[in-house]
Amino acid sequence: MGKISILDLQSKKQKGEKITMLTAYDYPFARLLDEAGVDAILVGDSLGMVMLGYESTLPVSMEEMLHHVKAVKKGVKRAFLIGDLPFMSYQASKEEAIKNAGLLMKAGCDAVKLEGGKEVFDTVKFIVDMGIPVLGHIGLTPQSISKLGGYRVQGRDKDSALRILESAMALEQAGAFGIVLECIPYLLAKLITEKISIITIGIGAGPFCDGQVLVLHDLLGIFEDKKPKFVKVYANLSPIIKEAISSFIDEIKTKKFPDFSHAYELPEEVWEEILK
Ligand code: KIV
Ligand code: NA
């Protein structure tokens, strides 16, 4: 199957086929995801927390995003590749937004993602008008975590639910090709998904979205920290990785590794020459 395009993603919504998306931040995982057949790969600014150990996504820079996008791009043959615009790369002006969106595209992305609803209407419209596809992101928007007061479900009261719905419609109007719905009640996600013609990708937004995304390292159980309710751990890799490393340490100490099956021979005649 060939490279996945925006039209393929859109037609999945029409056919009622679910869209699959995961994050990746480096070459080996990008290859694994692509080979496993995921529809879309997001180089999320979650890389700040997952790859760089930051406490939030706020410190992530354009340089850091581009560094990881370039690595991921090399591992992707088929999946649709989306890059996150990090905090303060698109908020100050439309000019900065288009410049940074362009840098992500030059590094190999097929589209960019940015956070916000009605307040980013002009920015989204400008980027799309210049020929760069934009994925919106509403609900829990980690770049405004300080304003939201913490990582919590959004849209649980009438005002905030209506604001999220209006934002979804504004993003569609602005020309976004889809919207990530993060951490909102599933009935609100269902309503949005039915009301708009563009795709919805849920994370903690229930089963009625057109597609689903998770942070790769959450799904793989790389970290042992407490995870939000919406995360499903499909493989618990951290004990497996630790066990492999402990075995290595043990075998070195007990001189079990390397044995001769992992070592190179010197031809006998050369050995004798050397000893002469
Ligand atoms: O940065 C990220 O990984 C994201 C997804 C969780 C949607 O924005
Ligand atoms: Na993000």
C-alpha cells in the first residue's frame, strides 16, 4: 500500500473505518510503527516529557522538534506524518506561525498540529491558506496547563462543553483537516464527531471519535509512573528492559559474557607468527 494521504484519512471517516495514530520521536520506533501499519504518526511535543525529561511540554523548542522530526521522517515510508508546533512557536504572530509550520514541513512532515480553538482561527486559516495542512487540538491542551490548573477532564460543565463544541466548528471553518480531542467526556466527543465533517482523533475522548491516538511510551509501559485513566498499557516493557540490563550486568560480573561464540578467532598461523 502506498503513502497515506489526507484524502485517505478523510475517506476513512466517510466509510466508518477507524483511524490509528501514535506518537514517535526517533528512527527505530518510527520504523516499527510504520511497518506495523499505523495510519498516522505524530511527533508530539510530548517528546519534551517522554524523551527529554521536562516536567511539561512548555520548554520544548522548534530546534528540538525539528531534531526529532528529521529522525522520525527517515523511518516512515507509509504513514501520514504530523509534527507539533511547540509552545510559543505560533502564538505571537501569524508570520512566526507560518515560518515554523514551514520548517516542520521542510523537515519532512505532511501536516502540522497546534493547540487551541476559536482563538487560533486566524492562525489556522493563514497556515492552511498557505498550503500547509493543520490538525487542531482542543479539550485538554497541555501547552495551557498553567491556565487550566492541571491535567484534568475538560468540558464537563455546560459552558465549557459549548466552548469546546464551538471551537471544533471554528477549526473546521478555518480549514483544519482534523482535530485532536483530548480528555473530554465521550458524549461531547460523539457530538463533535457527528457535527463536523473533518476527522476527530481522540485521546481520552471515548470510542466515538473517528480515530485514536496515544503516546507511544505510555502504550509500551516504558515508564512506571501512574498513568491517566485513558491510557491502556499494551505491553509492560519497563520490567523487561530492566531485566535485560540486570542480566548483562550479572553476566559481565560472573564472566559468563562474552563467551567464545561472541568473540573473533585469530587464524592459527597468524597467532604462531606473532609468538615468534
Ligand atoms: O504531544 C503529543 O503527544 C500530543 C498527543 C497526545 C495528541 O499532542
Ligand atoms: Na502535543
